[in-house]
Amino acid sequence: METGRPNSHKRKQEQDRLKLARLSKNSMDYARACLILSNLLSIFSIIVAGDDLRIYSMNMEHGILC
């Protein structure tokens, strides 16, 4: 993905943003399906820097953030 790079095209940036949005939504849906908890706090962070794509997630379970 090339979002944020100065030499990337506008269309490519828009496609990458849509990919990140889909990835985020799919991650949240997957976490909810796996844990089968309706009142689960989930925090997702997607960081794109240079050639790196990092995805972080935290879940609140029984009052413990893990």
C-alpha cells in the first residue's frame, strides 16, 4: 500500500484507504465472532508508515485490558 507517499496517485491512495477500512471492519467482525461477546470493548489501530503496515488491537475482557 502506498497511502501517504508523495509519489502515489490519488486513485491509488483512495483504493488503499478503502482496503484499510475493509481490513478494520473485518478484524472487528472476526473478533466479535470468535469471542461471542456482545459487550466487548475492542480498540483497533492501523499505522501505515513507509513500507510498514502495523495493526494493533486491544480487548476488554472481565475488566482487564489485554
